Amino acid sequence: MRQKLTVLIPCKDEASQIASCIASLGNVADEILIADSGSTDGTLQCVEQFTQKKTPIRIIQREYINPSDFKNWAIPQASYPWVLALDADERLTKELRDEITQTLATEPAFNAYQIPRKNIVLGKMVHFSGWQNDAPFRLFHRDKCRYDDRRIHEHLLVEGGKTAIMKHSIRHDACDSLEKMFAKSIRYGCLGADDLLEAGKDVRVTSLVVRPLFRFFRHFIWKQGFRDGSIGLLLSGLAAQGAFIKYALLWSRRYQQNKDFHSESRTPIAESMPESPNSMESVTGVPTTGGRTLQRDTAEPKKQPRALTMPGIHEKVQAVVDQLPRGSLLDVGAGEGAFSKWADSQGFSVHATDVNQKEFCLKEIPFTQTDFNGRWPLDDNSFDLVVSIEVLEHVENHYHFISECCRICKPNGRIVLSTPNCHSIESRLNVLLSGFDDCAPRPINYSENEPEKIYMEHIHPAPLSAIELALRRCGFEIESVQFNRHRKLSIALLPILYPLFWWRTYRQLILSERQAGARRRNRELMRLFMDRRMLTGRISIFTFRPTKIRSSAEQKSTNSLRRTA
């Protein structure tokens, strides 16, 4: 059965672009939804010329806060389950319209589709400069996707992680004037600084020099911006400018916070910038030409919990958890509650725990405040599933943390745990060259004024051998390992360094071990160590299960270790 499609176009002051964008849709849309954030240049009047066409057009309006907030407000208002999110400066090609029509001719197999973009800057096509892999999510199911809460470079969260990429591209007229490019670079730098500030990131003065230089090098040399000529040089310079603005503003705010430690916190950076859209009057039901109604919503938006991890980790963990039976679930290190909210919507009976309840946004989900360095105030064998996303590297004692997860997990339950992979080739080279693991890339900046902030740092990245030992002591084993993404440098060096790594690991685990039983166990461990995904993966996502314990004496001994480890 053919799936109907709503095309969502967020816009503000896009009178020069909106008509061409709508015209490029052809007959692919069953509805066009214009989400306006206060245009004053005649954008809505340009839209009105299309109201007599076959495809119905609706206009909704609301104050703009940031891209993800605005889109998350607009998406549920689509009339049809499939949504194509299109910026006003983007155009559909005929080939892409045909592909979308074919995809929606029956029930799609995926929940979201990435669409590559052909970017045009100052009239010239950009092929490199870090833009060559530009393929944002544009086509997705309305009820199975939403954007995270980052202010810049928002990421689409997809239920079950079921995604695909389309073959044909969107034409993206990224910028037609240098003035707009500078203004966009400044605004993105401000929004990026706000995101880093909320995430608790710190910055040194040296970063104001090093990071812009590195950003320029990355775009112009590593991403081959020099092959785009003068446009590549310009884009690399703008990337460096944006990095400088972001970290300069972050440094300035941190400096003020340290200077006025006991004073009230100030307003976010981007909200005080003049580039932010103006607020609108609270008006509902205002009739407009053609019998349409402008819907303006100025109500205070409800705070949505953010995923406080790198993009893609939550989606990958969700895909793993989605394959497990429903039951009671404990979200360890719940943060603001993004994963708890998803698990609750999937039918799990969710309980959340973390060191600080103030950050947790969901009143409807029970929460227990826990000191992860002590005994957790939770009963033995009380949860079917224990999930910990990016917490293990923040705690002081891996063995205690894992043993507590095992203690509260039911005998036939599962533990899903994600943590940075310190066994990738890139991570090993970083230790060799700098002495620091890139999972904990610098000495921890401890402050006696804010001692709790130490737990925002990667105190102690967990090696695979420590995880396996802690599990074995508690009667659990590794059932499977997945990874969120793979590092390009590690992939490139894998054919060269794999024989060396294999021999050294074999010598360490097999040849130097005298006991036959330990040697058999080490062979299993070596298979994990030398898995090519382990050597290239960025974040490890483990699934643990109880081992089969046959005698009651062994069962009693294992339970004792789980309580005391």
C-alpha cells in the first residue's frame, strides 16, 4: 500500500528560496507543511502563490529556539506518517523524486533514510573540504524518529536503528554570498559553545590557537579541501573561524564562572546573540489569505531529555535492547532520561538510577539516586535487563560497578553495557606516541571548588581483560559485542599492523601461559582481542549473560563474589 508523504520545510526570511524549493517537489508530496519562525521578508506571501495547486499547503508558526527543538515541535503536526524534511535552500532532483516515490510505493523496510547532498557554494560544486560525505537524514517515519537536543548539527534518533541511504542526491544551494557564510559561521560557533557548556566541557587558552589550526588542517589537507581550489580554502578558513568562536566563547564563559563561582549562572550564549530569531506575539487562529490559518505556539516547550553521549551510541544500544524480551529494565547512569524514555515507550518497566537526580527530566519514571562507588540501594536479582550507556569509564572501580550490575540482574537476565574501546589501533598508537589513551586523552583537571565534576571525566577507561575478569568472578560471560562506528585511521592501518598485533597477543596470552585451562580461556579472549571490529571500533557495546552454573556449591560461591566484589 502506498505511503503518504508530508514535506516539512522549516524557514525564516527565505523569500528568495522558498518558491524554488516548493516547485522542485513536483507531485511527490501529499502535503506541504511550512514551519515558519517569524518571517518578515514576504516568505509567506511567496508560499501563497502555490495554494491553488493540487497539493495542500499548511503554515504553522512558533518562536525559534534551536533547530532540533523547532523540528521536534513541527514533525508531530504532519498529517501523514512519512515526513521529508527539506530546508528552503534544498531542491529535489527528478531522479530523487522517482526514488522517493518508489520507496513509498509499499511499506518501507527502514524507519529513516539518509539522502546525500550535492553542495553548491558561491555557484561552485563542492566535492571535498569535509563535505564529501554529507548525507543527513531527510526521509523518516513521523512516529519513530525525533531529533536530539543539541543546538547545532542535530542528529536524528531512529527507533531500532533501522536506517538506509538513498542513491540519488538533493541539490543544496548552501550559500550565495560571503556575508551569509560569515554570519552562519558565527551563529554556529555560538550554538556549539552552548552545547559544550551544557555538556560540562572545559577548554584551555591554548585551544584557541591549536583547535582552529587543526580544524583548518583537517578540512584543507586531510579532507582534501585543496582539491576544491579557492572554495576549499574559503570553507577551511570558515571552519577554523567557527572553531575559534566556539572555544573562545566557551573559555570566556568558564572564566566568568570561575571568577564568580557563587553568583548566579548567566543566560546561554546563543540566546544573547543578535542573530537569534525574534520572539513572536502569542496569537492563535489568525486567518490569512486563501482561508488558511496561521498556528502560532508560544507556550513554554517541555524540556525533552537529551542523550548525553556521542551521536549514534544511543541508537545502536536501542537496536541491541530492542531484540531482547520485555521486562523490568534498570537504566544505570540515566542522565536526563533519554534512554529511559525510549525504553518506556517500547514496553519495558523502567527504573532509572544515577548519581544526581537533578538532571533527570522524567517524573513518571521511578528514580533512585546512587553512589556508584558504594553498594547500590537496589535488591538482588531484581531486574531482567540492566543497561549502562557510557558510564563504566567514569567510575573509580570497574570490578565493583560490574559486580553490582550482576548482583541486581536476574539469573536469566541480560546486561547491556557500552564503553569506549581502548583496544582500537588508533587508541593503541595514541598510548605509544603520547602516553595517554584517547579514551582519556589528557590529565584530569580536578577542582576542589567543584569536586563532583571529576565524574564527568573519563577517570578510568576499562580494558577488555578487566571486564572479562569482573564478569567471570560474578558468574557472567560476554554474549556478544557490537560497535557504533569504525575509525578510518584504524581501518587504513589494519592490513599493515594486524600480523604484528596478532603475534604479540598470541605470545602474551597463549605461549606465556602454562596452565592448560587458562590457555583455553585465553584463546576465547584472544578471539575478542583480534576481532577486526575490536581493532577498528570506536565504542564497544557488550551484552553479558549468566554462565551455566551446575552445582549448588558453585552457585553459592558465585553469589558471594557478586555481593562482595
